[in-house]
Amino acid sequence: MTRRLGSTLVTKLAGDVELYLWDGGCAFIGSSSRRVPVHSHQAIQLTFGREGHVRLSPAEDGPWTSYALGVVGSHQPHTLDALEVPLGAVLFIEPETREGRALTERCRPDGFASLDPGVAAGAMAELFERFLARRGEAAVVESARRIVTLLTDGVEHQDTTDVRIVRALAWVNAHIREPITLEAVAETVFLSPSRFRHLFVEQMGMGLRPYLLWRRFMRTWEMIMAGASISKAAHEAGFADAAHFTRTSNRMIGVAPSLFRVSHSPAALRPAPSRAAKP
């Protein structure tokens, strides 16, 4: 089942994993049936279990390291073993957000980090409680984002308050399928490109280009959930073609849309029979 609420999209995946999306991040919550092969992606990855430890390694044959709360840096090759975790979560954070930059600073030179789960223990427990109690996507996303805030010393995603950026975002989302340039958006709010660039980063915590990519990414998945083909959804969201969207999905969160098939029931997303849908 898929529902839309504000900027959040939640999709049922195979009954044991759910995907939640919000501006600048997303989360997989559920159980794992296999080790995830070595891969890398643009997003910074936070991974933890309701109980027990997950294992991460930079290679298929190890060495493995156990984590109560592990971080994998942007573009860091890794494999994940969460077979001993009955219920786990993987949070992906866009590295160019405020939160992403703060998490990057936590990573060691080898691209991994172990964080103290006590810092966000209450929010982590709340995340799983809300997930299991079916409290709804808004509640689950609130907990996920609070975990990130706590782990980044209070750095948090901010809702924009400048009316010029509000107007710019409305224009961007109305023209998302078209080529969009910084100059064109700046012109709609009567600012110079340089001034608009500075204001946008100040208000949104990320540049216009990564924001556009994330919005197109979310829009494509939303249309796929509504029954559109990958090709049509990718085109309507402003990607050059389905292949462009597939590359983007792989790069951003390490999951290709070909891992999933959409049933004919309203917006249901299920994994293809021969492959596992895991982050």
C-alpha cells in the first residue's frame, strides 16, 4: 500500500520491508533475508537493529565489523549482514544536506564509523515502536529524522521561511519535467544567480542541483507507485530516460528500480520474484 502525505512517500515492499522517503533522505525498515552484496552509493548510510548488531565490511570476504549503530560514508563500497537482527533500519541521507555534511565528519578515513547508540536510543526505540504499531508514515519519518538530528549534534533539516525560496520551490515543482537552470529559477524571484544560490543553500541546506535530483527521484517513485511505467515516470519527472533514472537510483541509494515490479492493485510495490529488494 502506498500513501502520500506532504513530502513523505511510504511504500510497502514485500510485506517485510517498508520504504519511507522525505526531502533529503529515506529509510528502509524491516527484516533481511540475505547479506547485501558489495555496492556503493551517493547517500550516507546509517544502519542499526532494534536489538543485536549488524555487520559491515568493505569487501565480500571481510573483514567484518559489528556495529550497534554504523555509518557508511558516501561512495564507500560495503556489504551488509543483518541476518542476526530480527528488525532493522537503514537510513540514507543526501550528503549535501546539513545533516549529511555533519555525518561525513563522523566517518573515519576508511569510510566507516561507529556511533554511540545511547545518543539516540530513545528515538531509535520510538522508530521501531511506531513502525510496529502502524502509527503512519508521518510518525515514522519524524522519528527517523529525529535520530539523524540527535546524531549530528542538533543539526536538522529546516523548513524554508523566505517567501522567495517558497515561490522558487513552487515553480521548480511545477516545472520538474523540464530542464531547469539556476539562472531560470533565480529569474522567477527577481534575484541574481549568485544571490539566489547563496539564499537557496542558506534556506535549504543544500544546493539547487542536488535538490532537483532528489525531487525528481521522489517524483519518479511516486508515479511508479501510482501505476506508471518506469520509462513514463522517469520522463515525467525530468530524467532523460529510464536508464538515467536507474543509474541515479543505484548511485543515490544502491537500489535499482529493476529490483521491483508494480502489481495492478493501486500503487503496490513488490520485489521481483528472482531478486531480493534490500538496500
